[in-house]
Amino acid sequence: MTLANYPRASKLVLEQAHSRNPASLLSVTVALIGLNLSLFVLMRLTGADLLQHTSEQIVRWGGNYGPLTISGQWWRLITAMFVHIGLMHLLVNMWCLYHLGTLAERIYGGPSVLSLYLLTGVAGGIASLMRNPSTLSAGASGAVFGVAGALISALCLGNLPVPPRELKVLLVSLIAFTGYNLTFGFTRGGMDNGAHVGGMVCGLVIGAFLSLTAATQSALRRKRIQVFALTVVALVGGLGVLKASKGFVVSIESARHALEQNNPDLAIRILETALRARPHESAIVSLLGTAHLQKRQYTEAENYFQRSLQLNPSDIPARNGLGVTLLSTGRLLEALKQFKGVVELNPKAEDAWLTLALLLQRLSKYEEAVGCLKKAIALNPSLAAAQFDLGISEMNLRHYNEAIVAFKKAAELNPRDYGTLTWLANAYEAAGFKKEADLAYFTASRSRRAPRSKQEQMINLRTAAPTQKKPLF
């Protein structure tokens, strides 16, 4: 978020507004910044990383996580506007809040700015969940945009005693600030533009009503109380709409938890109830397929996954689940089509490339498997399983030198894995390196009692390479 340098007009507005709202300069703004900084320090002292907090830490400290917020933890809409995901996120938001709060507090007064910050922040949180009810969001940016929106209304409608030219320059600066950041958020991605838009719209509306003139100071105070009270009523109504329209995410989260606890029957009961209320929600249908797949009810699982893909062809979990279902029932070529669809939809997922490669190995399509494994390794060079399986594919292609390179990298990443060391010995022997093979066999025999690795547990998807000499022990 970047804020254009305030021109001379901002100083004039501050000077003229001071006579209208003579509260001590920046008292509320400084307090809000202090609260944000204090919470960040507390998170840091309890183990949060300085530059990037984890999702678990953000949720624990009050981040706006849809399934929890909608299930009744509405307080997260308030706490989330004081929680930031990292140092840069905090500093940028506080810098913008400082400059915007300076101006807003002089125009509206400290108590009104505090109300603006809280109400527009809540509005941004609601808008964020309406846009994506499964999201996790945090930060003061929704409230910052709300303050910016209220300032735009004040400059347009507030009849401030400032020369029109200077007022216009400042107004253009504020509009450019909000427009640039909204455009940047939509084009770059990874930013919660739902909260930005929600906060700004709420700020524009509140600012428009606050800018209406009143005969006396007492009448002005009553008007502001009425505006903020009506805003609270509107936000409560928004919470009701949010719960009614997006409450299914709570059911989805509960079902996922049941599946993690290996209780697919409970998950099915929860999801079937949710499906009756939202029969066209692909996420519910897909998760029902997952629950039946966990019960090995392949016919029901396939039907649900197919139905989910009809509702949403880009549903990656449904396509992956359908591929697993087809693989479990022996329809390898049909499964291959689904797994290829998964990597087309998500080409940056190394696990998807690895899964596709394992199936290609099973179908003896080793050249294609090598290509998939190299893509997985390019995405994550420390993926030992991909290096191991690359060695297996190269062995089946009789590319023994390439297999040695792959197995050596796998052994570097997992130096005590018996399977990796044994296959490295096999590759050395196949390539004619007798001394290296004997040494690798000996090293493998010493590590045989080590726990089975992940790649050994996945051996059921692999095709064995040509028979080589057994390890010596």
C-alpha cells in the first residue's frame, strides 16, 4: 500500500479543521497505532516470526478465519484488524493509518475516528468473508481504506474552509491512493481486496452522513451518534446475511475435522445435511466423495466426484479424488487423465507432479515419468521422494549414470534410508562401478534397521527396475 505525498492542501485542511475539532492532535490515531504495534510485539515475544507469521499463529491471535468467525466467534472481526502477518505488513498499514488518521481526526474528531476505524474494519471483515468464506485474513487495511473513504466524502461534501484548488488536489491524491491500491490488489493477487472494498464503501457512506451540516454542536454530536448506531444495526444485519449465505463453510470445516479423526460416517452426516441446504455447492459434494473414498465405497465416491466436477470443472480436490478412486479400482488410464488434469490446473504443485509420475511408472511410461519428476524437482529440489523415483525411472530406461545421480541426491537428502542406498548400489553395479557398488551395499546394510521412509511406503505405486544384485550383509 503506497500513499501519495500530501500536498500543501493537507496542511491547510488540518489548520482549518483544527478550529472545528480542537481535540489533541493524533490522540486516537496514536492509540490505534500503539495497539497494533503492541500486539505485534506480543506475538513476536511468544515465538512468531518477525517477517511472516504462520496461519496457526494468526488464527490463535484473533485472525478473521471464516469457519471460526461464522460459527460464532464474531469477535474475530474486531481482533483481526489489530493482527498483522509480518513486519512489512504492519509498517505499511501503520504508515498509511498515521497520515490518514492525522487528517481524519482533525475533521471528524477523535471519538468519530475511533468509531470509523472499528466499524469500517468490521465491514471489511464481513465483505472479505462474503467474497471468500474459507479465507484467513488479518490486518488494519480494511479500516485504513474505511478512513480513506470517509475522508473522500468529507472533502467532497464537508464544505471545508479551504481554497477549492487545494481541496481538489488533496481529493485527487486520496482517490489515486485508493484506486492504485485496489487495482494493485486485483492484479497482483494475494491481497484481501474484499476487505479493502468493504471498508472503503462503508467509510464513504458514513463520511457522507457525517458531512451533513448541523445547527449546533450538540445537534452535530446527536447526528454522529445516530449515524454510528445505524451503522452498527446495518453491520449486525450483514452478519445475519453472512451466516445465512456462507454458513456451509462451518459444516465443511467440521466434516474435514471428522475425516482427520478417521470418522467418515460423522463427516457424511454433516455434509448430507449441508447438501440439502446447498445442493449446488461443489465443495460439499467433493468432500462427500472424499468421505466415501475413506470408507472404500468407490462407487459412491466416484459419483460424488463426478458431480462436483460437473458443478465446478476446476475443482482440484475433486479431480484428484476421482483419480485416486479410479486408480483404486484398477482403471489406470482413466486415472491418468484425471491426474494430468490436476497438474494442468495447478502446475506449481510438486506433489501433483509426483503422483502423476508414480502412475506413469506403473503404466511403464518411464520417459513421461522422468519429465514429471524433473518438474517436481524444479519446484522443490529438496523433495527426496522425487529424486528417488527419478532414479527408479532412469533405471527402467537403462540410463544408469542418470540413475546414479538421482539416487545420490536422494541419499544426500535422506542419508540413512535403506531403500535409497540399496538402489544406489544397484545403479552403480548396473553401470559397472563394482567398488562403488560394494561400498553402497555395505552402507545400506548398516542402515537397514532405520525407520521406513516415505518413499518406501509409497512403493506400491512403483514398478520395479530390472533385477540387480542383492545387498551384501
